Amino acid sequence: MIAKMNHILQALFNAYFGSDAQSITPLPQGGSDRQYFRLKAKNISVIGAYNPDVEENRAFFYLTNHFQSKGFPVPEILSISSDQKAYILSDLSDETLFNRFIETDWSNQQGSDNMLIASVTLDMLAKIQVEGAKGLDFSKCYPKPDFDLQSVMWDFSYFKYSFLKPSGIHFNEAKLDDDFLAFANVLLSQPTGYFHYRDFQSRNVMLVDGQPYFIDYQGGRRGPLLYDVASFLYQARANFPQAIREKLFNSYLNSLNSLIKIDKDEQKLYFPIFALFRVIQTLGAYGYRGFFERRAHFIQSIPMAASNIQILINQVDSSLLQLPHLSGILNKISAKYSSSTEQTDVFDGLTVDVCSFSFKKGYPAEHPEHGGGFVFDCRALPNPGRLDEYKMLTGLDASVIKYLEEHGETDNFYGEMWGMVSDSIGVYSKRGFNHLSVSFGCTGGQHRSVYMASRFAKEVQQKFSNVKVLLKHREIKG
């Protein structure tokens, strides 16, 4: 298939420039099925795209031409294949706003410089939303012309089936759907006469000579204002400090107010609701692309998105929205998946992630940067959970520890495990690796796995002074 795409894109390149591309290089795939390539010849560099979804392509072509007519910074379409499945675009470089953000220390001059770029980006977003909607034929949008009830419920269903069910978190489907409907009604109470970009995030903002250019708006439609700025500020891996989010949101509101009359206080009241909806929607994508397709950066985004949930739940005004069943589910997601690591918490050495878990509730998510590590099954060890005096205790309690250590097989198991893993820790440290995952599972994730994980984490910290240890007891939240 790659050979076929190369052939088609080469033909487009030749027809436009009068010569063949000297190289065609595949580019990393994002969250869609579209495939991108960089085609080069001498001083020419363009982007080739192949997407079998012709209707989506037509929406992209129409929106690009419309935005260019408004003077918005978007790529130029150079050539389109006769079947409209392939096309070539101007090359906007490899530098994304996302790459700037993840390397930013927001407390210094670099942070100030990137605050300015982010403010300029959000100012342009406001223009695209307001001015971009003028004269736009929304019937050409794909797959829908409007952000409506069906559109919202699609996103909730994506979350429910692609993230929530695979997560193993129990829910009552009827009660959950009632909350989804109540949530949707609040979202749809806001004006929807603007261009709704749909996937406005820093990965889709390219920097050309330090100025923002915009891509991946083909899913846009008529819709509300707040969703897109929420998408930008709560993009999981951008991981803005909360104070920076607030400053940028105020900057956005000022830009918006210069274009249309808005009630800033009302916008601030509804913003956490739209942000929470966006985080829920992205968890659906992270679940599908991460749990099922095993794409690394989607798995890596889950803990940060889960951390954002707790921030936003606390900001939602209960007089506007109450979610009696969904709130409990979101709290469980936050407890199970959240990462406590801030963007500024940088450690250059080896971090050993240690986790205890229940096999009944599934394996821990693999670390996206290496996708491996060790998983040890502790179910062959004596089980304190079968004895009444230990049922309400955990592997952190002294009596459970004593019970396990009275059985020789516990030390045998630990010794075999330690010999294997400690060797790897030494090698990883010498080679400059940054991550190693070590997980211990048992039936309930309460006794044996907790004991093993705790004992192991303590010994690693004692014997490897240059290693950082992160310990998580997934099922007991310890």
C-alpha cells in the first residue's frame, strides 16, 4: 500500500513541478487514518497526504480555500489527485507549538516567550471562529454541519465504549446515559453560530518563522466557542500549569471581546463544563488509539487527562450541571489513572515505576516510551485474603507482612525476582535509559502484590541512590 501511495504522490509532484521527487519520507501518524509524507527535490519540499475518505478530503479542500480567502495562516493546496484521495500541500516545517510547550519552563523567560506565542495563537483562533464562520457553507462540513445533540452523544459513546468499558470501571448504563443527556443539554444551551475547529490543539499548530499556522481542521463544523479553547488549554500532554491556563483563557476572552460582544463572567462559568466534556471526549480517543491500537503517545496522555478531570470537576458550578452518576465514575478514573507529576518535575536519570494491581481488573498500562518492563504474578504465593483476620487488611499491614514472611516461598520468589530486576536496573542506569516498569499482580491487588511492590520499591531506593522510584498500589490507592 505504501508503494501505491508513493506512486500516486510522485505523479502529483511531477505534474506540479515538472520533475520527480528525489525522496518520499513517511511522517509519524497522528490520531487519524490519514497518512502523510514529505516529498523533496533540490530546494523543494512539500507534504503529501493520502486519505481514502473522499468526503473528509472534500471538506478539507473547501475549508482550506475558504480560510485562505480570509487571509488565515493555513497550508496551500498545490495539487489533488483525480479520485481526490491524495493531495500535496505546502510544507509548514516540522516545528509544532506542542514541541515548544513540552520543553517549556513556564517560570522563566522561555515561559514568557511561549506565553506570547500561545496568546497570538488564541487570538487567531478567535478570528477563525468568528470571522471564519462568515460566508462559510456549513453544509460542506464533514461528517456533520453542526455541533448538535447527535454529535455530542457520539462523543459520549466513544468515551463509554472505547475507554470506560476497557478500563474495567463499573457503571450503570441507564444512569450514565441520563447524565450524558443532561450534560449535552447544558453544552447546547450556548450559542453555536461559530466555526467549531473540533481538534484545536498545539500539535495542530505549526510554527513558521515563529508564527502559528493551522492544520487538521477538516472535522470542523458550526458550533460553540468554548470547546476549542478548552481543547487547546487542556490538551493532556501540553500539561499547562493551572495559572498559565487562566492567563491564556483571559487573553482569549479579550481577543474574542474585540470581535463580538460577550459576557466574560458567563464564559468563565461555562468554560469548565466545556473543558470537562473535551477531556471526556479525548479519553475516548486515547482509549481507542491506546488500549486497542497500542499507539504510544495516546497511552502516555491518559494519566495527564485523568489528572485534569479532578481539576475540572471541582470547577463545575453545580447550579448549572449535576452529574450524580458520571461524577463518581470520573473520580474513579482520576484515582486509577492520574499522574501526580507536574510538567516541571524533571528527572534526567532512571525512574522505576512500581505498581501493584489485581489481575481481575486488567494489567497496568504499559509505559509509552518503552512499552515493556516486568510483570510478576504473585498468585502462587500463600494468600492472606482467604483468612478472615486479614481480609480487611492489606500488604502494608504488619500482620500481613509477618504472615507472608513466615512462608519460605515468599523469600524464594522475592529473591529470584530481585536478582533479575536489579541487574536490569544497573544496566538501564549505565546506558542512560529513563524508565523501567515493574508490576506485581495478584487476585485482588490487596495483599501479596502490595507486599511485593512495597518491599521491592523500598529496596531499590536503598540500594540505587541514583534512581527515582514511583510506587503505586492501583487497587488500594496507596
